[in-house]
Amino acid sequence: MSRQPIIEIRELTKIYKGAEEPAVNSISLDIFPNEIFGLLGPNGAGKTTTISILCGLFPATKGSVMIDGIDSHTNLEKIKQIIGVVPQDIALYPTLTGRENLTFFGNMYGIYGSELRDRINHYLSEFGLEKHANKVVGKYSGGMKRRVNLIAGLLHGPKILFLDEPTVGIDVQSRLVILEYLKEINKKGVTIVYTSHYMEEAENLCNRVAIIDRGNIIALGNPKELLEGKPEFKNLENIFIHLTGKDMRD
Amino acid sequence: MLFIMPAVLILISSMMQEFAWGSLAKDSSIPVLFVDNDHDSLGTKVKSGFSGSDAFQIIDSLDHKPLTTVMAKNAVKKGDYLIAIVVPKGATATMRANVRLSVAKVLAGFGMGNPMLVNGISFRDSINVTIFFDPTVKKAFKNAVISSVRENYYRIQTEWVFQNFNQEIAIQMPMYKPPKEAFKEILKFREEYPTYREVELIPNSSQHNVPAWTIFAMFFIVIPLTQSLIQEREGGSLFRLLTMPVSYMTLVMAKVGVYLVVCLTQTAAMLVAGIVLLPLFGLPMLVIGDEIPALFVMTLMVSMAAVGYGLMVGTVFKTHQQAAAFGSISVIILAAIGGLWVPIYLMPASMRALSLLSPMNWAITGYYSIFLRGGDLWQVAPQAIKLLLFFLSTVIITAVYHKYKRPVNS
């Protein structure tokens, strides 16, 4: 693994207007090429805010982000061309068919014609959606929607893929397909930054994880490394509970 | 729905307005109870005056019985009829006596007749023609009925004054030969509608209604547009779109483009309804005229203003409920103050001033300029420019609000 990070985050801080505490509190982090990096944390920990800043959705209050050597302050448009984003919500148009949705998002990346058609057909086939391509997304099952949601972030062949809880609320089979595909594209060189509530999933999928709580990184490393020398913790979830507490979060 | 409902709206509102103007078929006229206790000239003239109008249908008996004052009053009280007119007993005799006395007093001033005799006599008390109105009758309609009764009264009175002068002068001056025609109305009214064209355009309900309701429907684009914007924001599509290598303004302008096409198509459908559909229901056909460039530019500007307004509302308001409530009610308010329902010249001064701020007022002024005055591009330019500036303002507000207040889900 190269030691030159593909994502460099330095003292990143986000304070929302009117908020008493920062959503993200001066975090610094390096993510390396070809990693599957998990950003874990309870609700309201700052995961989505961090990913949103990395994707250029809104600016940080303080700090800097470099993606593939490009400063997000100065050349956000270039960064947007090399990243793919799979939002937590099903970010699709429910009245359009799966194919129409993918065609629209492909066009937004500047891909048209037969090239786009080929790519859409390829991904529909990979995710077992060929038969349903011409049905409106509103009639899809949760798992089918999640799969199309993922394809929309992959169409332009991104170098880095950000996924915000990509497997939430879906059946085991769909989850399996998605996770297997993520491993496959990672092998082909795509760096994956991923948030999840599912600790077991993260433990199996990620090379490294950062546990984030109240805007701070409270643990960072390989899941196995985090468990080393701590026989009282059987798995990542035990560490997670230990670090973030048992109090429920809003 | 965006195309059919506005066409239905145009059809119904045109029919209603045409009816209100009294130019539809007789079967749509309003029944008026008429009690003639006078049985003389005034009663007959008032009755024939109303009978001659397409807007009213005179009824002088109920259940095969001649109408009495009590019957008429009860019928209106029960809400069976809107209006009842009662001409009192002796009304003509009183009027005639007063006219004769007036003439005699005037002639006495010239030394004709016996001044000593007439100076001692006073005028009889006024007579009351009673009109019973249903409480639901609108003021404007009430005024029209009263004015119609009054018009007949003055016409009779004038004729009698002349007749009496002639008679009295003939008595005093045997050489005097009264003219065969005692009185002729010399003041007549000719309607003209000056326009920019050589051929006069006659205003009718279609020329008024089609542009007015077209504007109204165009601004209702605010509902689907705000729904689309909020759904995109809430559903996460905007989140995804903003992570793509396109600017927010590109996305906004793409949306403007799509909804402009909807608005323009909607307008075309409504104009076609004015030309084809309205005549099928006995209504006047909409005449578009030959100022097509002016019509196109005006329609484009109104569409842009409507779409811009929808963009702004959809960006500023957070939820579907807020946007739908504000959007629909604000469109109705803008239509009301803009003069789409009640002409501006009928509004009080403060409302007239307010109306000048409504984009719908600029729109209707521009359209009337084309449809009723035959105005060209030059004549509609002031309104078109105002609408363009309104559109630009809404886009700027949208962009600024998005940048500082609503960056996606923050």
C-alpha cells in the first residue's frame, strides 16, 4: 500500500449555525489509495457531515481537505470528476425507471450515447437488475433501490467512492451483492470510504476504520489491530460500545 | 391536468362572465317579480323596460294568480326569487300631477295661465317604487336594477314635461301648433374601442378571460415546481446532483428550461381552447391577432416570471406543506391584487398602488395590450422588461438562499 495518502484531512472542523458544539471537531486523517476505509459512529457523530465536506457539498468551518493531491478549496470541480457518491437516502427519481435514472445521472457526468448504454447494461447485469430496468423506481423493493443507488455512483468509473450507509434497511441477499461488488471494485483500484452502523460488516469489509463520536476521532486503525491485546473485547462492536457508551443517541 | 384544468377554468369563467354581461341566451336570464299596482304609464314603461332586457325575465303572476305586494315580498323572503319590483298605486297620477304643476309654474313666470292659482299649490309627496332584494344579491347587481328603474322613470318624466309644455302653450297661444314628435332623445351613445390597429377590436369575455386565466394557470406552476424541488432535496437527489461536476446554477437553469416548456405548452393549449373550445359553447372566439412576436415574447416573460417564482418558493420553504400553502395562496393574492379578477380601476387607491407591484398585473397589462389594443412588441416592452427583471431577482434570491441558508441537508 502506497504511503502517499489519496485523501488528506487536516484539522477539519464544521460548526453549524446556531449549534452549541461542532459537528466535526478538528479531525485529521489520511486515507490511502486502494483502502476500504470505514467511518463508524453513533447517530449524530459527524460521519455524514465529514463525508459531505469531502464530497464538496458544503465548506468546512476550518481545516483543509486534499483529494488525490487536489485542494478542495481551489479545485472542487476537478475533485467531483474523480469521486463517486452513494448517499444514505435513495437519491433517485421515483417516477423514472431504473434505466432512465441511470441515464440521467450518467449524462450529468458527461457520458452519453452507446458508451453510457453499455455501462448501464453492464451494471444492471452485475447487480441482477436487467429485468427491472424499465420499471419505475417507485415500485422497486428496498434492496433494488439500494443497488440502483450504488450503480448511479459508479457509472463514471470513480477513483474514490464515498458510501454513506449503503446497506441500511435491505435484505441479506442485496447486502451480500453490494458488499461483494465493493470488494471487487476495490481490487480493481477504487478507494472506498464508507460509513455504517453495522460493525460486523465494517469489520469484515474495511482495511481500516475510524470510530468517530461527537465530532472527534476516538479510535483509528485496522479492526484486528484495534482488538489486539484487549481480550475483554470479542469484536469491533464491543470496542465501539466501550468507546461510545450505551446511551442512546438522537 | 396542467393542460386540461386551465382549459376548463377558461370555459367556465367565460360562460359565467358572459352570463353576467347578459349577452347569453334568454333562458339564462334572471327572473324578476313585478307587481304593477299603478296600472298606468309608469308601471307599463318599467315593465316593458325590463322585458326588453335579455338579462331579466319579468314574472307578474304566481300559481296563475296575479302577483300582489305580499306575495312578491314572501317569495323573495323565502329565497325563491332574487328581486321583486313593486310600482305603487297612483304612481303615474302623482308623477303626472307634479309634472303638470311644474310646467304651469314655469309658464306662470311668463305670465301665461293664472299665476295666483298655481303659486298656491304645492307638489305632491314623492312616490316610492319598492324593490325587494334577496340578501344574497351583490351590490353591483342591485345597482344595475335600481339604475334600470330610474332610467325608465326619467324617460317618462321627460316625455311628459314636453307633452305638458306643448299642451299648455297650445291652450295659451291658439296659433301654436305642437310638433308631431313631442320629444326625441338626442343623446345617444356610440361605443368605440381605440386600438393600435386599423381594424377595431371589440372586447368580449373571451378576450378578457383567456389571458387572465392563462396567467393564473401559468403561475400555478409553482405547485408542481416546488414539489419537485422539495422532493429532490428531501429524497437526496439534490445531494447526489451537487456531488457531480455541475454547478448549482446549471441545475437551476435546467429546471427553468423544463418548466418553461411546460408553461409555454400550457399557454398554447389555453389559446387553442379560446379559439376552438369556447365557440363550441356559444361563447365568442378568442382573436389572437397578428402580433405573434409580441405574444410570444410576453408569454415567454410571463412563463419565466412564474417559473422563477416557483424556484424561489421551492428553495426558501422547507416542506411540501409550507410551499404548497404559501405557493397557492400567494398566487391567489397576486392574482387578486394584480387585477385578474377585479379590474384595477375599480380598486381603491391603496390597492391600485399595490397592484402595480404584482407581476400578474404586468402580465395582464401586457396581454391586454396585445389582445384588446392590438399592441406590438414595442407596446408590451415595459411589461416584458419588468417580468424579466422579476425572473432575474427570483433566480438571484434562489442562488443566494441556497448558498447561505440551505446547502442540502445541513
